[in-house]
Amino acid sequence: MKKQIIKSVIAIIFVLLIASLLIVYSNSNFMVKREKLMELLEIKEAETFNPIYVKYNSDLQGDGKYYEIKFEISKDDYNKNILEYNEESYYDILIECQYKETKDENTYICIKRVSEMYNKDLFEKIRELDF
């Protein structure tokens, strides 16, 4: 009976150790991708930069392949990085655009679409991040 309990405790400790290592690896991998994504978006320094998603679309009304990147950033960090995203909401029909909307008094939600057709170099760099 004692041997069974000891084996169970060792197994639980082992599983927890492996889970902890996977979490640490996943977090560090995300941070590396976050930094590279910031660089591609020409955001030099922004503690508030928070990627929401990077989504690949192979076709938009027959117009081609594109990545859509959605992130939030404080208005202060947005201004410090001299970002100039449009405020019009017509981004739904475009495959190459940058758009922002106000989330709250301190934060923007930004969307950037990068198409293979119009910006192949940046498109390929985003693809290499493998989100």
C-alpha cells in the first residue's frame, strides 16, 4: 500500500514538473513571437502591446491571401511609436489596410492587414512567425 502511494506521489510530481516546463516554454515562445511581431509592425517600445490574434485568410472575395493582425495598445504607446492607423471602418473590404478603434479612454484596438499581393516581403515575414 505504501509503495502504491509513493508511486502515485512521484507520478503526480513528475506530471506537475512536465506541465510547468511546458508552460514556461510556451510563455517564452510567445514573448519571442510578440517581440518579432512588434518589430514587423514597427513598434519600437510598448509595454502595453498585446496581440489578440494573427489570422491567415487565403481568399477575400477572390482578392488573394492576407494576414490580419489584431492587437491592443495604449494610446500613449501608440503615439510614442508614431503609428498612423486609419479611423474609418471600411477595413472590412480592403486586403491591405491599417485601422484603429477606441476600446476605452486609454486603449486602442488596432487591425492591420498585410496581403501577399501588395506587400510580399512583410507577408512572408509574418508567415515565418507561425502563429
